[in-house]
Amino acid sequence: MLATAGLRIDQAPPMHLPFRFFATAPFFTSLIGCALLWFGRELLITPLLPVSIGVAHLAILGWLLMIVMGAMFQMIPVVAGIPVPWLAAIPWIHGLLTLGATGMFLGVGLEWRIAWMVPVAQVALLVAVVGFLVLVSMALVKAPARHPTVNAMRIAMVALAGTMLLGVTFLWEYTYGFLDLDRHAMVGIHLTWGLLGVMGVLIMGVSWQVLPMFYMTPEFSTPLANRILVGMVVLLILMPVVLLLVLPDRPWLIYPAAVPGVAAAWWYGVGTWRMLAGSKRKVVDATMLHWRFGFLCLALALVMLALWPLLPDDQWRLLFGIFYLFGWIASVMTGMLHKIVPFLVWFHRFSPLAGLREIPMMDDLSPERAVQVQWYLHVGSVFLLAVAVPTEWDWAARLAGAAMVATGGVSAYALWFALRNKPPAMPEMPDFASFFKDLPPPPALEG
């Protein structure tokens, strides 16, 4: 049973549009694993190397943003109550994002000496993200819904626009070398808007709809959700001001600037944990384990973030990135994906046959054992990455890469498992006129 009250499921887009994004993301997961297998611990201890930057953006653009775009195209019509316009442009956005993320990894990360590689990646990413922003913003501006989830989507799209502008600036500076600003401050703003403003706010907002729908949890408190969003907005405004204007002279000001975001994260974590504790589903499946592991990693990431300004060693910021990006964001997104994909297949292929034919349950469309294996692989990769940072164990980073390669493969299998289920054929109804072909003609009426 699904809690779908207030959702406009009838406005969902055709299944193939979000699915192309979901099906591409596992490829990038495995590609990140291949990079770790090849380069090992070097990727983790030197974060500003071109290859490290390339792999980081491979994870953010090719893996996580790919899932974000597919989920947004699916959820905006359902949650906000208004369809996304120009559906014919969505396959182009997907193709350009794939080209841009791959081209950036090859041109910047691997430093392929191909003159057109980086410019093509720049243009592809710019057009893909701008196209995505235009389509979803047109829907979100007109959306009648004022649910906190919709407001979170609006905030995340503003943050994505700022992140994209800074990212394009960095790519142009990489190519032509013209940037005359505090590079460390600009990178800090880029990370703040991208990781906290886009990924963080969006996961918060989406979880307020997904958890009650798939896990039958209580509704998240609307006043508390609004306070969380206000705290995140204040953080996204204050942090750039501190980084640009006052950080060199008064570094301690970064702590009061971070207070609204830390308070928002605390409220969100406590409120969502209570939601999960109140779930009417007593069976703890692998997707629920993804959520719980994600919250554990979020708590660890906040600790690393607090230690970041105090200790000069890069390992704290690297551990923050591992726990936040791979431990929290990737865990929660993967858990949601293993619920959203079977639901989409069931809704589009089987829900019209409900009551007419025997159809599978939604859980029948998910390979539970494979999802459990994927969870173990994912937890193992995060643990090995965290171990590889403070130690000299190169093998730990390479083993984490092997686990990520396998994680991408299992995720792809789970998508195929859901898609292979075809709806049963409906029996053909006889022609209505055939019921009357053998009837005798009516008797002639007597005058």
C-alpha cells in the first residue's frame, strides 16, 4: 500500500524519460571504481590534482546529478501538480550531460591532449544544466503547490544555477587562465552551493515525500520542514560572504556562519529518524538499511566539517567528502532509486490491469537479494575509502574501487530486473456486432 494522498500520479511523464537517467548512473559508478582501481590512494590524498578533480566531478555530475535530474523530471509533475514542459528536450539533456561528464573526466581528469575535449565538455554541460534548469523552473514557478518539498526543489535549483556558473568559470579558467579571484574562496562557495545547496536541500525535500509513500511513515512536520529550509537558505547566503570577505582576517567567523546549516541538519536528522522509527512497515529491507547508514555517515560528516578549519591536514576535509558524498548522499539516493524504479515499472505497466488480471506486487519487481549485496558493497567501499585516507594502505583504495565497480553492476542488474517484467496480455474482446450476427430477423410488422 502506498501513501499517495495529494500526489498527481496521473501527470507522471512517460517512463522512458526518467529511466534513461537512472540507467546511465550505474555506468558512472563503475567508471569511478575503475579510476580508483587504476590510480589508487593518489586520488584521495591529492584533492587538487586534475585526475582527482575529474573523478570528483564524475561522481557529482555523471552519477549523482544524473539521478537528480531523472528524479526531478519524474517528481515535479507528481508532487508540484504541474507537468514539465517540452518533454522532447529531455533526451537531449540526458545525452549532453553524459557527454559533458565523460568529456570533463577525460579532458581534465586524464588530461587527454585533444584540443576539442574540454571545450566540448564545457558546452555540453552548460547546455544540459541550463536546459534542465529552464524546464524545471518553468514548472516550479507555475506550480500551485506550496509543500516544503516543492520549496526545497526551488531552493536547490537556485543553488544549482550558482554552482553551474562557478563551474563554467573554473573550466574557462582551466583552459584560458584568466581568473583573478581568491581561488580557495571560490572553490569553497562552489562546494557549499553544490553539495549543501543542491544535493543536501534536494535530498531533504524529496525524503519528506518518499518516506511516507514507500515506508508508511508519519508525515514530516511542515513547520519544522520550513525552519530547516530557512536555516539552509541562511547558510547558503552567509557562507559565501564569510569566504569572500572576512575569512582571511577572521577565520573563526566560519563557525557562526555555519550554525544555521548545522541546526537545520540536526532538525532534519532527528525529525527523519523519528519518521523512520514510526514506520508501519516492520520489515527492515536493504533500502531502509541504505537510509540508516546514510544518517550515520551524515553525523560523521558533520564532525569532520567541524574539525575542518581547526586542523591544517587535508585528511579531515577528505573524510568529510567521503562521508557526505558517498556515505550520505549516495546511500540515500541509492535507497530511493531501488524504490522508485520498481514503482515506476509497476505504475506504468501493471496498475491499469489492477482488478482485471493477476499482477505482481511492487516488491516483486525488486531483486531483494541483489539489493542486499549492493548494500554490503556500498558500505564496504565507504569504509575502505575512509580507511585509505589516514593510512598508507593503497590496497584499501583499490579494493574500494573494485567494490564500486561491482556496485554499479548490481545497480544496473536491479534496473534490468524491474524492466524485464512485461504486463500480461489482455484477452481480445470480440467485435460487438458479432453478438448479433446469428440472430433471426425480426418478424414483419402487420399493417
